[in-house]
Amino acid sequence: MTNIEITQNFIENLEKAREELGWTQAQMAEKLQMSLSSYKYMISGKSAKIPIYVAYLVYQTTGKFFFELCGDIVPEMSLLMDYRQLSKERQQAIRTSIAMERAIAAQSPEAIAQAKDTPEELLPLYTILGNMEDGMYYDTSNVEYFNVAPYRAFYGDEITCGVRVTTNHLHPAYHAGDILLVCQRPPRDGDTGLFLNKKNRRLYIRRFRQTEPCRLEPITAYGETITVDSYDYNDMYQWVKFGYVVAKIR
């Protein structure tokens, strides 16, 4: 785009943002720390120069990035726009995922290759046979081994095995092709755990709530919450706590 095109897009989108906020031009000028006459001169298009500080104040007041107002949307910047629409919880999950990927990238290929075939870095990866979903019938699973060396820097010894997701029945939490990094210890309140019911041989992937009685809540929009009485031996005995999900990788 030319300088004139960028400036014109900026003017039009800035005015649109102002109208969406319900502000007058005088109020917008005050937000941008300029006089009304200076604001009107800027949006008249007579000047093809937008001060950097003004662009900064525009973001602070409208929440719109400068590139948005200029109409220059590139894929990386578009991701930022989508990110802002997410809840704080989902934003935190993305930041955690990015931090993990950066920790992995910081490790040298030589160090990873050296650790690749050491026993402590090769952990079992279970592929459960059948239609994988919450409450599926568990019969058997295939076992292979995968290298967790890239993830040690971020999760340490917390990872003890992996479970491969083979269907999209656990959407939106998990998708086919995901690998769940699992810690084979009892889940804590709020953890997503894998629970096997010995009585009906069903495997559940549920969010664990440490209440009285304990609750196993669906991670999707389907299914009813299961309650387990921790004071009832017979009720507790029929459940096997396989472990909890530390993270997922794709």
C-alpha cells in the first residue's frame, strides 16, 4: 500500500472506532492529547504523517492496533486480534503453551539427540483401541515409546507416560492427533484426570473436583457429572485413578 492509502485507511478506521465508542471528535481529541483543530486537521487527510505517539495513544484508548487501522492485516498480527477475543483463562493457556515451546526451542539439538535413547527419556505412549471418547469401553491399548527429552526442561519428572487422542470426541479440549502428557499420580482439585471404572470397564477423562462427595465433571458439553463418595470404600474401590493430564502436545 502507498503512504496515501495507509493514511486514508487510518483516518476512516479511526473515525469508525470513535463512533463505536460513542465519542465526539472533541472527546477523541482529548484522549489523543491534541486540540480539536489538530484532530480535525489530521483526519482531513491534508497531512500524510501520523505521529508515533498518536498511534500509541490510539491503541491505549481504542484497543486497536495501528496495523488494524491501516488495513494491513498479516497472519501473525491477525493472531493477536483473535487472542484478544479469548477469555483470560484461554489467554493464560496460550501463554503457557508458548512458554513451553520456547523452553523446548532453547535446548540444543545435540542435547536432545544425546538424551533421545536414554531409558529415562523414553516413556510409554498408549493408544487406546476403540472409539476414544469420555466414558469409552476400555479393552486394551497399544504401547509404543516416545521421546520426552524436549519437554523435560519445562515439566521435569512430572511426565510419566503419554496417551494418544485418536478421535475428535473430546473437542474442544482435545483433538485427534493430540498427545496427552500424563503424570501417573492421583489428581488434585481442578486437574483433568483419567479414571477407569473397574465395574463397567469404562474410561473417563474428567475434571476432578475435591468436594464431598468428589465430582468428576465432563470436559466437554456432554455427559453428566459423576460423584464418588470418598468415605464409602465400595464406591472408592471401583475407581482406578490412572493419572492426570500435565499438558497436551500436537
